[in-house]
Amino acid sequence: MGVDAMTLYRVARGLRLKGVPLLPALIRKAIYYLHSSYVPDEADIGEGTQLGYGGIGVVIHKAAKIGRHCLISQQVTIGGRSGLEGAPMIGDYVRVGAGAKILGNIQIGDFAVIGANAVVLKDVAPGTVVAGIPARVIRQDPDPLTTYQREMGLLPRRSSLTAVPPSASVPR
């Protein structure tokens, strides 16, 4: 088993939080050269989050916030948009398909599914499946916990679930 981009990110993030000045930047360069990825130690990525295929081609904005136990496939971009402030905030247990682009100061709700090659420019409500360019709602899941368990074979801990913000809008 080799060292993937997420493992290197965790080491760099830990060093950064301890105030080590040079090593996090060197590890970020190692991630870039080994995995063709940009996963900055400034980004806030939750525990249990995984990058598909070791993180090949993944680009994450340094101000992005990614929740716990997410699955981010290869060639995904989580970044800002020209002329607009902010970066995406992704909830817990979100699955992002290969080649998807999540751009701008938007929020992706818990248990959302982003289809492969989708371009997400608006907020995505919890438990929603979106796909297309630009991303549109394909399905709104009434019971995202059951669907997650059926599709992933895992049941998330109920104590780790967060409240759904009432202001989450659904792109149409």
C-alpha cells in the first residue's frame, strides 16, 4: 500500500497546526509531484474523507471546507470562481463523482451526491443527487441515511450527523 495524497495532506496539516514552518510546503509539493494533485494543508478536510485512486488530479481550494467521511473521486476540482469571494463548503458523507467541478462560495449538504463531470455552481440541499452541466437536481432522497447504507454498505454514526441548515437552496 502506497502513500496517497490524503495521508500526505494529514501529515502536512498536523505539522501546520503545530507551527512547523517549512515542512508543510514541502509535503504539498510532494503531493503535487507524486499524485498530480493540489491538496493544500490550509484546506479544512474532515476525518475519514477519502480521495479516489490516491487523489490523482484532485484540486482543492485552500479555503475549502470538506466534511467527514466524504468520497472525492479522481480529477475533481473544488475551487473558487473568478471575481467571486469564497470557496465551497461540503457537508458530511458527500460523494463526488469523477471529474466533477464544485465552484464558488456554495454549500453542499450532508449525504449529497454529485454526478461524474457535473459542474456545480449553486447550493445543493442535503440528500440531493445532482448531475449535468450546469448541475441540476436528479433526485431528492427522502431518507438519505437508508440510501447511503444501501449504496455504501455502511451506516454513519448518528451522533456525527449535523443539523440541516434551513436556508439550503436547491438548484433547478
